[in-house]
Amino acid sequence: MSPESTPPSDPIVGIDLGTTNSLVAYVTDKGPTILLSESGEAGLPSVVRYSESGRAEAVGESARQEAVEHPLHTVSSVKRLMGRSRKDAQGELDFLSYEVVEGERDAARIALPGGALKSPEEVSAEILRTLKQRAEATLDTEVRRAVITVPAYFDDAQRQATRHAARLAGLDVVRIVNEPTAAALAYGIGRTTNNAEPETIAVFDLGGGTLDVSILRVIPSAQEAGDGGGVGGVGGADMFRVLSTAGDTRLGGDDVDRMLVELFTREAEQQFGSGLDFTPRTRQAMRLLAEQTKIKLSKEKSASVRIEIEGAPDGGVYERTITRDEFEQSIGAEGGWVMRAIACCERALRDAKLTPQQIERVVMVGGSTRIPLVQRRVGELFASEPYTALDPDRVVALGAAAQASILDGREQGALLLDVVPLSLGIETVGGAVAKLIMRNASVPARATEMFSTSVDAQTSIMLNVVQGEREMVEDCRSLGTFHLSGMPPMPAGIPQIEVLFMVDVNGVLDVSAVEKRSGKRANMQVVPHHGLSAEDVDRIERESFTHALEDMTRHRVVDLVANSRLDLKWITELVDRVGASIDPAQLEAVNAGITALRSLVERGDADWRSVDAEAFHQAKQSLDEASVPLHEASIARSLRDE
Ligand code: ADP
Ligand code: MG
């Protein structure tokens, strides 16, 4: 089909048809966006429940919630069967609750209790139909075309089955894209306009039931000579060469849920006596709770669990708290779950004949990569901070949408990423912004600055990363915050905190902070351009001109307040210690300077407009000068004391 024949009102959406969850996305003027369900859900659980007569009666969350109660009628993980014979899929069968039989030409078929047979394509079509309807409701137009992603290792039959499923759902597949390629595209990898060099990346995709590690060679479009080059070739299969894939079809988040269920069951049996027969409802509750607990532990240091055990004596409530440490010990054990995932990465590297150091970036995909231990271990292996700025469970769909919009010829006018569109900085004392990377700096860009604390014995600081042209945080946009904690207590101004900003060629910003004396570090990643249209950028820039003078004055006063406070603290300490040993007239001058500066600090702090910045600056200077004899006396004293 040719793009010319299609009117612009005929959108192409991007679909991630996942084993566990599926999503649909579209590029709006805000960039790639996930299209939500009516109730605001992003992911659609890839689960379909059939009625006795073989009619699909629930798709998605409700089918998932009740899966344990209807094991034979509920079809989940059908992706494992796509385009495969029953024999091929033999190894997968113990993972499935429903019955799989051999159909025509050996193809796998799902046998429902009422006697109906369903092909994996038909089940996938139910999921795709739901996504199509979701897209139509959001975009308010008929949706007939889609880019659909598949694992890099899918063979031709599996790809054909995917196309077939789409056709059953009334969707024409404009292109099948490999999931790791889509993830890379979502980050803009391979879409730079600079004369970027080819590079090698790893995509680590840990989902609900499967792990896929792919090593890709990315050849930027500028280097693509002749056919396949130019805008039309961007994102084409020729740009992303799969060097190797390694996977484990039996490794995913579900295993962790199962481990937790086993733990709950074991402990509940200890509590209530074994021989207890858990009802399907209780088992269902345990399964859902296990997943919730796991998800909670990705964010919190501990999670509490409470399950009512039906049929158990004494009201039958099982309760316990599980800490992240305990959780990490069980999934991170030698030879355990996380180690198996790392072994897979090593296999992928070996097959590509590469060392971890030859991988330039690592992209994290799949909901299970939210587990902090997974991020740490993958980061350690590749000795580089993995890309996590985009939601790992959405990144494939976002990339599919990006590819769709390229194929749709809608990419013109998109924000180019070869410059930083808005300045990037960090919040300092008093709500001022210290800009590290200026607007229009070309990427990659890198800047560092030293900061310190403003309060004694501060062991943790919050870093607020902001974007915008104005001088005060409240007039800029916060991109996110993170904490640098665990610093040893030191007097204000002593810690040396080096903040490093790095924007790579794709506009991904990596901010790290390290306290030099203790070596404590912390970092975060953001995609700064996300959600900003070209108009937003223009408006922000215009506003910064209008407010430039006012903003600068305010910034200056705020800085003066903060710095003068530190000065006042040092100098009053010096007065207490060595004031008596200097000339009384000089001491008099110091005390007068302290009084003057202190009053400016108080007024400036209350209202920055009430003070004259220049006079403030002068007052600070003259106190600094007046205090020179104190410093000399202090040095003389310490020499004498030695
Ligand atoms: P798939 O690609 O297999 O369809 P997803 O990428 O959607 O799967 O990942 C689903 C898995 O991610 C599930 O096992 C889910 O429990 C897990 N998951 C989602 N969010 C988190 C989280 N915050 N922490 C840990 N695991 C998570
Ligand atoms: Mg996936």
C-alpha cells in the first residue's frame, strides 16, 4: 500500500501486543502518547475470557481479575502460541491454565470446555479489537491501520500470525517492528540529524513471563547512502541490525509473583495448620496481592500483606510485612531469578562477540525492569546507567507510534533534538535556578557545577532538576527531583557536591550528584523535551524576555541572602573566637558590618523587592573586607597553637 493513497484522517496507530499487557499509542502534537481506556488505564491485560458457548465475554482487566476462578475459560499469554504448532509450544504448556490441542496442519488450538476451538490469532484479535476501539474513541475517527511490534526472535510464521490476527480485528498492518527497535526509537536512538557514528546498544526487556535481550547495531540515517536513506528510511529495518538475541521464555515478573504466593501459602499453612485447602478465591487474592506487593517494593522499603484465608480457623487472617531487603535477598540469590536474567545478557553478548564495554547504551523495557535490583545488576554488568526515563512498560508502544508517524509522513515539524530546546538547571537555596546547560546548546552537552549545603549537619539534600528560561524555580518546569542522602554530617558549606548534567544526542538528560568527601552519589534520568511542543518552547522563551530584568534581580537577591547567611555565620564565629585579639576599631567596623548585612538579609528574605541588590552586594563586600583582620588573627592563633 502506498502512503499517498491515504488521507491524513486515516491515522496509523502503534500497538505493543504483549504477552502480559498490550498498549496502543499515537503521535499527537505533544509527541508519542499512550491512548488510555475510558477508565484511564494505559495497559490492557492480554487476557480474554470466553463463555460456555465460545463467545469472548471479557477482555483485559476484568478477565485477569477473575482468571483463577475460570481457569479453563480464560486465555492468557496467548502470544506464546502465535504461529506455532502444539509441538513447538510444548515447553510453554505448563504455563497455561487452559487446554491446548493440535489443530489443522499441527497448529496449536485452544480447546474451550464447551467444545469450541480457538486459534491463537482469534484470541489476539480480541485484544487488538479492544485496542482499536480504544483508539477510535480517543482519536474520534475510524482506525484501520497499525504498526505492530513483535519480539526480535519471532520467525516468519509468528510474524504472519500477528498480521493475520490484526486482519481479523479489522486492522491493516503497515509494518511489523521488532520490540527492541521500537524501544530504541522511542528514545530517539537512530533518529539524530547529526553525523552520528553507528553505535551498539543492548535492549533488556523483562516482562511478565519472558525475558528478551537484544543487541542492536544502529546505523544513523545520515550514513545510509542511497536507498533506504533520508526520512523515508528512518526507522527502517536496515538501520537497526539485530546482532544477537538471547532470551528465556520462562523468566519474568510472574515468577516473582509465584515466589511470593509460595511464601504466603507456606506461612499461612504454618499458622493455620497444613492440610488447609485454599479456595480459588483465596488463591486469586494471594496472586493479585503478590503482584501488588512486588510492585510496592519497587518504590517502598517495605510492604504489608493481609489476606483473609477462607475456611481457616480463628477468623483466618494472615498478615506480615516484607521488606525490600528480604525481597532482594530472595530474588537476588546466587543462581536465582536476577542472576538468570544477567546470564542471558552474557549469552547475548557472547553471541554478538562483544564485551559489555562495547555496548554504548542499555535500554530498559518491560514492567519488571522497575525492580531496583534488576536496574542495579544490569547497570553493573554493562558498567553504564541503563535508560529508564521512559516508562519501561510503555516504551515499546511509544516507539511503535513514532514509527507509525514516520510512515505516515507526519514527522515534519517535529522538534529536532540536536539542540537543547530549553535551559536545564538545578534549584538552589531560596528557589533560584542555577542553569547548567543553556538553551540551544548543541547535543551531546555536558556541564558540572559545585554546590554545598546551607545548613549545618545536613545529611541529605534534595535536587530539583528544572527546565526553563526564568530565574526562579516557580517560573520554570520541574523535571523531577531526587535525593542525595547518606552524607556524613558536616558544617554548612563544607560538603562538596558536584552536580553533573549530561544530555546525550537523543535529548536524554542524565543528572548525577556526588559528595566528594564521602563519595555518596545519586542520579536520575529524564527526557527533557517530552510533552513540550514547539509552541510551548516559543512561549517560554517569550516570557523569559519579558521578565528578564526582574528575574535577574530576584535571582541576585536570593543568592545574596543565601551567601550572606553563610558569611554571617563564619564571621560571628570568628568574632567569638578571636575578636578580643584585634584592634578595637577594626572589631567595631566588623560588628557594624554584621548588623548592616543581617538587616539586609532579613529584609531581602521577606521580600526581594524591598532591598537594592547593588547596595546589598556592597554591604556583603565591605563586611568581607572588614573581616580580614579576624582571619589573620585566626590563622596566627592556629599557628601558635600547633
Ligand atoms: P509483557 O511485555 O510481557 O506484556 P509488561 O512489560 O507489561 O509485560 O510487564 C508486565 C510485568 O511487569 C508484570 O509481571 C508486572 O507485575 C510487572 N510490573 C509492572 N510494574 C512493576 C513494578 N513497578 N515493579 C515490579 N514489577 C512490575
Ligand atoms: Mg513487552
